[in-house]
Amino acid sequence: MSNRPIGIFDSGVGGLTVMREIRRLLPNESTIYVGDTARVPYGAKTPDELLLFAQEIITFLQEKNAKAVVIACGTSSSATYEKLLDLYPTLPLVDVIRPGVDLCAKLAETENISRFGLVATSATIKSGLFGHLLAKKSPQVTLHSRACPLFASMVEAGLHSNHPAVRFAAESYLSDLRGEIDALVLGCTHYPLLTDALTATLGDVKFINIGEATALATKERLGAQNLLANDNNTPTHEFYVTGTADVFNSIGKTILGEDCTSKVAKL
């Protein structure tokens, strides 16, 4: 039973940055990834829409025998996680917001970082959840939040950090934060693919990749429930999309360093 796969989903290709960290930390685990490319981006969707999408994808993953589900999307995590806990009380669920908050609180304590920035989709920023949770854990820190609604779509379109449109968007969204923050939380899982553009705008800041924190939270959750794969397990990795796959397959290969040939998920 413990060798069953971990289900992972996102609006598109960005959650592969979380999958990469999970596979690095848990090399014996099998995974099934769903990129909801037919409905990307999630940032402009309503909470009710996001909850419906999540339920459809989780049902699909359960049919594929997933033992746990990672919500590898900041927007979906901020809008649906609490409700999904009620809807699936026996399914181990991991989001990306709370592990990211925990990592920031740890850095505030151990590295004396007090000036954080947060970049995310409009929906994540509007929810205010990240700031609310961080203030409860580390009331001494400041958080400058910025919605960057074009970034996820740019990544899904195959644009890279050095593309003039990406550089212009980064400058437009974030130039006022130059010199005002010490660390930047990449609150959307697409954003680790744009760090060169972010560095060009912000200078030398510490990037906080919520994918790394989520991988650690996934390991802890599986370990607590005796669901970690056996050391001798030979892992398999499957990829599904709900819409077009060409850009997903291409960018996925760049992220993971291997072919990410995907199948169509019929939700």
C-alpha cells in the first residue's frame, strides 16, 4: 500500500517545480501529475470554480490509486485547502501555502530575516492568507505582497526569464520593492522559472521556493501515516493534462531534465 503513487496537481506546468523537489527528497516515491492546462490560469477563477476543479482532479487521482495529494498551486491552496480537508478527511493532503509560511517563520528566527516580499497570483494575494498566517507565527516581520497576474500565463506560453515581455512585467510589478526586501517568496509554483528576471529587477534577494518546503511537508505527512514507499520500490512517474500538451511537454522536460510525455486526463 505504501508504494502507491503521490498525486500532484496544478493549473499547468508550474507544479512540476514542486514535483521536482518531491522526487529529489523522496526518490523512491512514484508520482502522478495533473496539469489543468484546459483551464489555466487559475488566478482569475472564483473560489467555487477552484474547489470544483480540485474535486474533479482529486477524484481522477484517487481513481489512479493515489495515496496522498499535493496541491502544487498557490492559488488553489489558498482558496480550497481548508474545504478539501473537510471533503476528504481520510486523504493525506498537502498544500503549498502553509509549508511556505513555516519556512519563512523559520528563516525569520534562524537568519534574522525581517523584510519579506510575496509574489503570487491575484487570487492568492487577494485572499490575504499567507500574510495572515505569517503574522501569527512571526509578528515582527513585514510582508510586501504583489500580485503578478501575467507571470503564470507567460510561463505557460513558453516565455523565459530573458524575454523582453517578462523583464518588462517584472519591472512593472516589482521595481518599487528594490532595496525594500531581503527575501522574496515565490508564491506561485510557476515563478521559480522566472528568477533571472526577478533578480534583474530586485537585485540580490533570497528566493524562497515553496516547492522545497512542500516536499519536506509531504515527507513528514507520509511518514506520520506510515505511507512512505519502501526503499526497494522502483518508482514510476505519469503525467496528465486536461488540454493542450505541447508547451507542457517542452517546459516539463526543461524543469525535470527528462521527457514528460503526457496523456489526456478525462475529468
